[in-house]
Amino acid sequence: MTVIVVMGVSGSGKTTVGKAVAEELGVEYAEADTFHPQANIEKMTAGHPLTDEDREPWLAAIALWIAEHQESGGVVSSSALKRRYRDVLRGGWDVWFLHLHGSRDLLAERMKTRSGHFMPVSLLDSQLADLEPLEPDEPGETFDISLPPADLVESALTAFRKSA
């Protein structure tokens, strides 16, 4: 069964959309932030972007979750900013990427108004600089975060079901 990876920079709505998609599909949802080693969380909290090396154990942990959910299906969030990160997550498994994308202004506004998250707005530009959009040979689709969440979820589910 396919695992959906809800991807995008911080503030794009990965958790909101991911939980709603998982609920609609009746599968488990996993939050990418819970896979980070404490050192990564501390680094980001201090306003320092992660390096590729910092991301390796995090990506490996998410890839393991994906592998463990191939029979049941599932939804997991991950920034999955670069193609090589997405290649690790795919790892030969059945994965579909739901890319949430929006303007810098909207993303920054969302980040400023949320509470209880370690990612500071100061890291948004580094994430946007690292972001490599989905390529035509990658399974998935990109969605505009300016849509209301319910519409976004409906559009994503329609596209996902068509791809299956």
C-alpha cells in the first residue's frame, strides 16, 4: 500500500493536512518532528539550519517508518526539501509526495502565529533556498497552501486516488 509523504517547508501546513488525509484514508499519521534527534531540535531552536549530515538519521528514521507501513499504508510529514532526501524516503517503497507550497509571506505569517513549535521564522529563507520542487519522474503533486485546508485535503485525495 502507498505511504503518502506530506512535504514542504516549515509553516506550509504539513501537520494539519497530513492528519486530515490520514483520517480520511483511515491510516496512521506520523509527525516528522518526532523523528528528529534532540541535537537537531536544539540546533533549529537556536536558529541554525540543519546540514545534510544532521538530516541523515532523521531521514533514515522516517524511511524505516515508511518501510514498516507498506502493508497498512500511512501518512508521514517531512520537509523532504531536496530530491536526494526524497530518494532516501522512497528507498524502493511505494511512496506518493503531497507537496504543500506557498508564498514566502504566507509561510512567514503562519510561522509567526503558531505556538509550541521550535522552528523560528529566521530559518524559512534557508528552507526555501534548499527546496527542490518535485520532478516529473517523482510520484506526487504540488498543492497551493492558499486554499482552505478542507479544499486542499479534498484536492490532494482526488489526485492521490487518480495516481493509484
